Amino acid sequence: MAVQYNNSFIGYITKHEVTISKIAIIAIFLAMIRCTIEHVRLGLSIPDLSIAQAQPFLLGSIVSFISTFIMLILFSFKKHKLILITSITTIIILLIVKYPTSVFMPLLSR
């Protein structure tokens, strides 16, 4: 018995989940490359670069690397929905790492 897909968003994701998983893996991989290159660029342009200035980019590189590795393992086991959840979680974590004060300070000041 074949699965019927309707025109909803969930039906689209279910029908094209392999392609969406590949796009998610590539997006997180590019985020890892961007964080790494930004750290190198800062190191070349600022001679007295401290760890505090480079910390968001280093943490972003580590988070992106770990999540890309996890997503590749999940892809080999054909767990495409977990790949989407991992990529969304990674993007949220990267935003929190990059903008820690702007994300949490309005919530803490109430």
C-alpha cells in the first residue's frame, strides 16, 4: 500500500527528506568552514588576538564539527528526521554562542 502525500508542508518534507537532509548537512558544514576561516582572519588582522575575542568562533567551529559528524553518521543509518532536528538545534546553538548577551540579557532583566 503506497503512502499518499498531500500538499502540506509535512508531506513535502516526507517526500523529499533525503534531499533536505543533504542540504542540512552541507549548510552546517559551511557554517563550520565559516567559523574556522573567521578565526584565521581575525588572527591575521589583529596581532594581539585574545581567547575572549576568538571564543565565539572557536566554539562555533567545535559545535559545527561535532554536529556535522553526528549528522553524517545519522545519514548512513538513514535517520533523516533526526538530521533535520540536529541541524535546527545546531543553528540555535550557534546563534546563542555568537550573540550570548543579546539573547539572554532581555530575558534576565525582567
